[in-house]
Amino acid sequence: MTEPHDDDVPDDLTPSEVGMWQAFRIGATYDLSTGNAMLDDPFSPRVWPPERSVRADKVALLLLDGPPALAGRVSALKLRGVHVTGTLDLAGGTVGPYVELHGCRFENEVVLPESRFTTLRMVKCAIPRLEAARLHTEGDLHLPRCRVDRGVRLTDAQIGTDLLISQIHVGPDRRGRAIVADGMSVAQDLQAELIETHGEFSLRGAKVGVSLSLRGSRLRGAEGRRALNAPQLTVERTLYMTYAWVSDRTGNAAGATPPGGLANFNTPMRGTRVQPFECRGGVRLDDGRFGDAVDFHHARFLLSSERREELSLRRIVTPELRFNGERPEEGRVVLNGAKVVTLIDLSTSWPGPGGLAMGGFVYENLVPYGHFPLTRRLEWVAAATPEFAPEPYERLATVLRNCGEDADAREVLLAKQRRRRETLPLAAKMWGYLQDWTVAYGYRPGRAALWMAVLWAAGALAFSRCDPPAIKPGEHPNWNAALYALDLLLPVINLNQDGYWRVEGVWQWASTVLILLGWILATTVAAGASRLLRRS
């Protein structure tokens, strides 16, 4: 058993550990860095000398059962440029002091499951693995610019305020997962900007109290794994999967965290470049709930059709979906069952035929980001329906009509009828062609009036050369070729011409043709009118 000295310093501590012990009691930063950036780089393969090392069990002793602070001081563990040897195991422990580690190396994994902290900050640290399932913090958990070789586990963790993991680099664990944070709860923001993961980032059932930012991040899925797996994710405000402005030179002081996030500027600054959010592998956001928006501005999704990878947004609910990133060249975008109030999209962002599914996709407003003509919008619907389905056409027509675009809505419904026609048997298909050719299924009523006028003129001209005898002499009106042709064309209205004259031979055939054409026009107009009335 370790016996402390009179000044509460255990007698088996190394000189570097004694310095750490004394700094802890006054809350000072214990700095073992050399001031040389190359020698202090925790990610370099260069070996640090023993005088920069402290044992993990002595760090645990300080945090779990450390000495009281000196009078007028607050105890805290603040280490810079320190090599922690052994395994730091704080599983199930309660850590009261503030903890901040900057530019440190860990020989083995850091074990924090079911532990409790006030605030824990590990900045630019080299960690083989971080095991922190069911971790609980009253304040922040910061892991910016760290490098974790074998994954981070934050399953069911409870973060009291913010979780900051921006610019972290994480490799996969044995199961191909980089960050596992299923069931995690973050009371405020989750900032994961400019991160790089080589393995699945799992956020199944996680809850974020404000916003989740993945600006400028690069997610890469491992074999057989998605890049981002976050079904049933709840974000009270906005999910950002957008670009970030990145500086090509380091302008921050060592240990400083940029205020308001990392490289989040509205306009470019000198010496900066745009880094889009990039995802290599499938993305699953099924059944997610987002209070403000889901933003894919300038996002890049590199999916594999061979591996059936998808950007899956099944049944998500959000007031606003901003789909204006780069067009996925492979894979599928799936919006089945999603509910969106406002869809902001770019015509060049949507995949082509076979790459889009949106059965049951409900949206109320369309706000194109740039030029989005109706022909491209119809191509968008056609891409989502390789086999004819009326619902996407009817939804688009409803939204256009609610926005006052009645003419465009009719064009959409006409396109729906033409797509439907291709699925019909031959006889019905021929009837459909006839309706389309004559009155465009009733969606262009002016065409019916034009055909009626043409047929009337042709009939009047033809019958002007006819002088038919009366069926009953003395009981007939005066012969009027124009009125007679019009009476034949109008199947319901009686103009007191048809039925009084005996037409024979070629004139009888001409009368029959006009009657048939009149009925065809009337039937198609009535069918179109009934569709309009049903929609009203």
C-alpha cells in the first residue's frame, strides 16, 4: 500500500508524477512539452523520453481519490505534452475535478464506461481507443483534433451540455465501426466538423438538444458497413451535412478551440478553401426527427450500386429539406414515407432513373435552388417511378396548384395520364392516344373547341353542296348547312335541324362521321371536366 508523505505526496511517485501531483492541488497546467512542434507532436512516431511520462494508475488515483486543493485554489488535472503509460481505467468512477489534457499520448486505451465527470476536455491527443459507454458529464465533452486508432464508443452516453469532436480522426474497431454513439444524449450542440472517420459512424436512436453539425467532414464506411448509420436520430434544430471553409495554414494558438465552431464562415477568407461534406458509403437516417431542417448544401455522396448503398431518408420528418448537393453518380436516394414541409432542391442534385425512390413522400412547398423548369421536374418524378405510380405526379400537381401554378399542375397530370397509358392493353392504349390527340385528356380544353370549330367548318362547307329532301314535306325548317352540321356535332343540344332531312349515300356517311366525332369530343371533354371537379 502506498504511504503518503506529510505533504500528501505518495512516496513511490516519479519526479514527473510529483510535478503532476503538485500542479493538481493548485489547478495549474502541468506542461512537459518542449516548445518544439516536431518533438511535441503526439501523432509522430518519434519516441518521447521517460521524463515526459506518468503512469495511468497515478492519474486515476488523482482523479478518483486525489488530495484536497490548497487553500484558495481549485484542484484540476491539466496536462500538456504528457505521455500516459499503462491503461487509464476510470470505469464506474466519479471524477469531481475539471480535466483537460492537451497534446498528450496514451500508451493504451482510455477506459471510461459508466464514469461521471463534470467537464472532460482531451484536445489533440493520441489515443489507441476510447471506451466510454454510458459516460455521464455534467458539462462538456471535448475531443477536438484527437486521433483515435481503434474507435470511440459512446453508447448511451449522457452529455450535459456540448459534445465537441471536430477535426477528430478515428479508425475502425474490430467490427468496422469508428464511432459508436447509439442511444447517446447531448443536451445542446454536437459539433463534428471536419472529422475523418474510417469506419461506421453510428448514432442509432441518439438525441441532440440543439444542432448536429458535420460541416466539411469526411466519413468512410468500412467493408460491409455504412459510413453513417443514424436511424431514429432526433435533432431539435438542424442537421448540417454541408461544406466548411478550411484554412490551409494553422492560425490557431496551441490548445485554442475556434469560437463558434470550426471554419464556419459565410464568405471566403484569404488563405481558405471549400471542403464539402463527403460520405463514402451508405447513409441511413430512417425515422429521424429534425426540428428545423436537414441541410445537404454542397454535400457529396459517393455510393456504390454494386453494394446497394443508399442515402436513405425513409420516414424522416422535418420542416425543411435542403437537397442541393452534388448528384450521386451511383446508389440510390430513398425518400419513401418522408414528410417535409418545404423542399429546397437543385435540379442537378437528384440522381437519374433508377437512382431515386419517393413512394409516399409528402411535401407541401417547393422552393427550387436555381433554375428548375417543369420539364426537369417531370424528369425528377419519372426517375423516381421506373414503374408507373400515380402518387408522385398527384403530389407534385397538388403542390403546384396550391402555389397558384394551375397550368403547370395540369401539365403534370397530363404527364401522369401519358405514363399510365403505356401500362394499358392495346385497345385502351389506342383510346388513350385518341383522347390525348384530341383534347389532351381534357387538360387542354381549348383544343376541343379548336377541333369543334374545324369540324363544324368542314361540315358546313360539305353540306352546303347538299340539297336533301324533307322527310315530311311541309313540316321542316329551312335548310341551313351550318346549323345542320352543328346539330350533328353537338350530341345533347337540339338545333331543330337533324331529323327533318333525308340524307343518303355519301351524305349519310358524312353525317355519321360528324355524330361519332361529336360524341368522342364530348366524352373526352366530360372525362377531363370530371377529373377537374374531383380535384377541386
